[in-house]
Amino acid sequence: MSATDVETPAGLTAAEVAERVADGRTNDFTQQSSRSVASIIRANVLTLFNGIIAACFLVLLLLGRWQDALFGISAIANTVIGSVQEFRAKAALDKLALMHAPRARVRRDGEVAEIAVADVVLDDVLVLRAGDQVPADARVATSAHLQLDESMLTGESDAVDKVPGDEVLSGSVVIAGEGEAVVVRAGADSFANSLAAEAKKFSLVTSELRSSIDRVLRVVSWIVGPIALLVFNAQMFVFGGWEKAIESGDWRQAAVNTIAALVAMIPLGLVLMTSIAFAVGAVKLARQQVLVQELAAVEGLARVDLICLDKTGTLTEGSIVFDAEHPLAPDAAPAGWRAALAWYGSEPDANATARCLAEPYGEMPSAAPIARIPFSSARKWSAVAFAEGTDAAGSWVLGGPEMVFPDDRLAGDARRLAASGLRTLVLAHSPEALDEEAESLPDGLEAVALLTFRERIRSDAAETLAYFAEQGVAVRIISGDNPDTVAAIARTVGLDASGGFDARQLPEDPAELAAVLQQHLVFGRVTPQQKKAIVVALKQAGHTVAMTGDGVNDALAIKEADIGIAMESGAAATKAVARIVLLDGRFSHLPRVVAEGRQVIANIERVSMLFLTKTVYATGLAVLFGAFVLEFPFLPRQLSVIDGLTIGLPAFFLALMPNARRYVPGFLRRSLSFAIPAGVVVALALFVYSWLATQAGIGQDELRTGSTLLLTIIGLWVLTVLSRPIDGWKILIIGAMMLGLIVVYSVPFVTEFLMFVDPSIVTAALVLVVSVVAIAAIEVIRFFHLRYVRRTARFDPSTTP
């Protein structure tokens, strides 16, 4: 311990800890790693459309028509499946979050123990060792050359010395030495958590899928009431008017017909399929050590067109390695200079930079030093002296060139090396003695060699950035470090960065800031508030922005970004506000996240066209049959079975199939550009058939059988059209649905339950003619729909939705 140390504190007693826990003076400041149980239940159960379905289900039960209440069982199953999938996703994500929960080392009752970070209390004594992350703000009590990396708070990568009386802040990391510190601020009051307080405000990931589906549901919710009245009124008049229908009891059938029309309008399965696709994607990524903290983030990264990267911990591993030696006068260099470097690399209290010298320069010299001055971040040098007659006789100083030689004699060489992104130190020698007490540089120093160090680049950084470049995703590097150093590292990983822009010159006006961001790729000396401002300016310029980082100084920007991505090695506050956490710190996982997001978007777009087509034709049928006062041509049970086999079940499988199509904005516009005309064709086909069948004097049961058969044929064709190209699993899916429909129309028990009868030649002929015309119209619609998509979308024309 140093001379300024005080007596080692014994720590709190168990009683004192219990008292602080009871008072709430703890470090408990946790964020949920995934959705809560209550939010999952609310999202899947307490919805407007579940309410409509439940009301219709109850009415049918009260009328004694339980056979027509199959849709209620289907809705319950949808709710259960959606909830179970999300619960499974939550369990997997919570388990991963728990496995990666940080720990703290404290002294209590005189003994050192490891506890959860949340269990740290005010006045606890933290035992800090190299590699530890400080869990709460504290004041140093004892220090043995304690050095902290505060880059997660400030963005500066230089180590900071800590002596008794100094404060250490939560989120900083011990990189050398050891010590003990007494907690002075914990929980929400700590520096890291107060900095992240703004970032922790709840907000949902912006999801085009979710917002588009919500818009459809809002429209349906507005029209469902008026249409219900229209249909019910028409059905009452079909049965002779209100008075006669009530007297005869036919109002019950009118109510059943109305419920059949309403239930068909509601795209319940679309909401379910979206939730399942998100949940399955999150679980698949969890198996690859990617923690998705909000399910819609799976979609979000696939929409990103610009990604902002922090240098430290993202492009680099946050550690440095020895690069090269540059002797300044090889022929006149004093003997033993490499032995001196070996001592620097091997001495027990070496800082992170000095430890890099151990491998290239070997073991410590056998002779012990006669004097030494430890490294200090304030003076940025350290010194050691060896006795005459030893391998490394004299005094040796290792430090920053501008600090060891204030006269700037080495400025040219040092600046040239620093411009290439290398950290530069100088080794100097003097025959004079070392004054430990004054801690001053010895006289007669001569520069022996410049030593360069480089940050360890993540092995997967260049490959991942190349992937984003191929996908048309722009990149900006924003770091708190030196702009030239950051630019050099950016060039190392393949970015075309001629030089770094000093963020101290950034304008505050968002429009001017956006212009600067358009011109430059690399920014250094960026403060936490500037990182947030950069993300805001890019979003206002129309970009969908992802932000990656690991420091508390990245937290505000990560929260503000459309998709925030944190490294597992990062600060707890940063991981808490990120949408995605890379649990093994591998940057190369991001392409897989993009692929999962694309699969979700592309498949849900395909599935949405199925469900929205049904919503459109169901709405059209309700309006047409209501306006022309015709009996609705389906029973609810018939629609439930046919919708399940032509839309519900195949949509479940289609939503989970591989699909690598690139994201294209305008999901809802493209879906409706097919669903509206196709739905109108289906509605008109069914209306024309029903009118012709009525005119031909076909009975009620046969009319319903023909309508259901017609809807089956057209529905299967729409499924086939939207599944193209038909290959692999799609053949099996469509084949299985066809087999199911054959069973529906051929097994006596099923046909009796669905109230089907054998169609006459007239009915069969009408169904055949109308279905051929409708199929031809749908093919024409699909042809023009694909041309519209290819004309308006920014992706390869050979790729179809």
C-alpha cells in the first residue's frame, strides 16, 4: 500500500446491511430484461377485437348455437399460442440475462464476499481488483497503484490514477493495481444511473409491422359497429321484417348471420402471426448469444440504413497490444535498453500498456531496481533505476514523448506515428540517479526508442462492416477518443476515412449538424450529449439509425437510436437501455440479426396479404349483402373451417419460413395494393354467385354449400399465388391444406356438422364459372401488383415479395 493509505476498513456488519436494505439504501436499480408477464397477458388477451369475438361467442352460446361458435375456440387458441410463444421467449431471455448478471466484491464483517450488484448498499466497502467494474459511486479508502479506465463515462481511453480520498464512479473499470472504496452513492443516485436516467424512459421500438397492423385494426374498429347494424337490419328484412322475424324467432338466425359477417372482418390471425414471428426470431437469436430485450427489435435492425459505432469495445476490444519498436539512434543506444523494457512489462504493478511489453521483451532482469517512480496518469510517465554493473544500469523513463521531453524534440516522429492510429511512448535513459521523493525526471535524459502500441481490433469488425456496405447501410464512427486515432482504426477495418472530425467543432443546429454528418465518416472527442445529438440529427434527416457501444457515455445515444446495440462487456446502464445485447461481444452476430429481421418482415408481408384480403372481402360481403338485403351466404362454422385451412394454418408456417429479401419501406401500401383489389374480386364473385343461385331457386343449404366451395377454391388460389415460387416446404404446406379440405367435403360426420349438402349440376356449374373468372382476375391483379412493387421498391427486381 502507498504511504497515503489509511487503515483497511472492516466493512459493514450484517445488522448494518439489513438496516440499509430496510431503508431502501441499496444499489437495486434494475431494468426488466424483457416484457413483463402482465404486459404479455394484456397484449394477447385484453384487446378490442378479443372483446368483439368474446361478445359474439357469448351471444351464440346464449342462442344455443354452439356449433357456430368455433371461431371462439380459434380465438382462444390464438391467444394461448401467442402468449405461450412470448412466455417462452421471455423465459429464454430472462435466463440469459440472469446468467450474465454482474457481481460485486464487498467486505462485510471483516470478510470478503461476492454479491449481486443490486445487493450493494450505502457505506459498503468495495474490494476493487484489476478487471472489476465499479458497481456504485465510492470514495477510495486504500490504494495500491489503483488505476481506473473511465472511458465508459467520458470516452477517453487514458487510465486515471486513484489515491485515498478520490472518488470512483460506477461504470468505470479497474485496469491496474487494487484498492478498497466506501460506497457514497448507490442505485438511482449513482453517476452512471443518473446519466442513464433520461435514456431509461420507456419507449417502444419503432416497428413498421406493428404500426401498420395497428392502423388496419383502428380502421376496422371504426367500421365494425355501423356494418353490424347494416347487416343485422338486412337479415331481419330477409326474414320478413323486424316484427315478423321477432314473432317467428328468425331473429336468431339473423343474429347468427350477422356474427358470421363480423367475425370474418377481423384479422385476428395477423396480430398472432406477427407476435409469433417476433418471439421465434428472438429465441433463435438467444441461442446465438444475442439478447433481444424487446421483440420488435428483431424487425428493427433489418430496417436500419445507417449504423453509428463507438470505437472502444465495438471496433476494438478495449485493450492494446505492442506494435513495434523504433530505435532513434541504433548505433549509439545504451546497452540494456531491451532489458529495461522487459522489467517494465513484467513488474507486478505494470499498467495495461506496460504489460504489453512482457511478451516481446521476455522475463524481468535478475537484478532488482534500486529506485522506481510508479506511473501516474497526471504526469504520464514512470521511471526505474538499476545499479552500475547490471544489465540495465542507469535510470530509465517510459512515458508520453511530450511529457518526457517537453521541448518537443520528438514531436515530428511522435506525431507521424500517432497519425497512423498508434499510441506512442518513448523510452529514455540517463546515467543520473533517480529522485524517488521528488518524483521528478532525472537530468541528462536521452531518447533511446519510440514504442508504438495499437488497440486490438475485433477480428470480426472488418467482415461485418463489409457486409453492411454490401447491404447499402452507411456507417459513422463516433468516439470520445482522438479523431486521428479513430480515423486510423476506421481505415484498418476497411472504411474510407481520410481523417477524423473533431467534435468540439460540431455545430449545435440540427440541420447544420446533419450536413457535417453527411460529409464525414469519423468523429472524435464526442461527448455523450453530442452522441445523442448526432443520432437525433440523423433520424431527422430521414435515416433509420442503429447505435452500438458499451460505455455509459453511449447510453443516451443508444436509447435515442431506432435500434440500440450494447456489448455484454459494457456498462450495466448501457445494456439496460439497449434493445439488443451481444452477450459474447461478437460484432459478427449483427448480420444474423438483420437476416432474422428480414425474415420476419418479408414473411409477415406475405401473410398480411392473406389476412387483409380476407378482411376486405368480408367487409365487402357485409356491405353488399346488407345494401341489397340478401341472406348472408355462410354460417360462422363454415367460415371458421375454410379460413383456418386457406389462411390460418398455412400462414403460421409461411410466417416462420426462411426469407432473405431485403427490407423495403412501404409494407402496408404494398400489402393493401394486392389485398384491396383481390378482396373486392372475391366479394363480387360470392355476391354474383349468391344472386344467381337465388334467382335459380337454389335452396338455402345448397346455396351455403356452393358459397363455401367457391370461397375454398378462390382462397386456395390466393394462397398459391402469394406462396410463389412453390418449392420445398411450400408444396407440403399447400398439399396438406388441400388434403384437409378434401376431408372437410367428403367425411360424412364433418359435412353434417358443417351442414353441407351435395351440390346440383346448376350449383356446380355456377361455382366453376364464377371461380374461373375470379381466378383470372386475381392473376391479373397479381401481375400488376408485382410490376407496381418492382417500380416503387428499392431492391433487386428479380426478388418478389
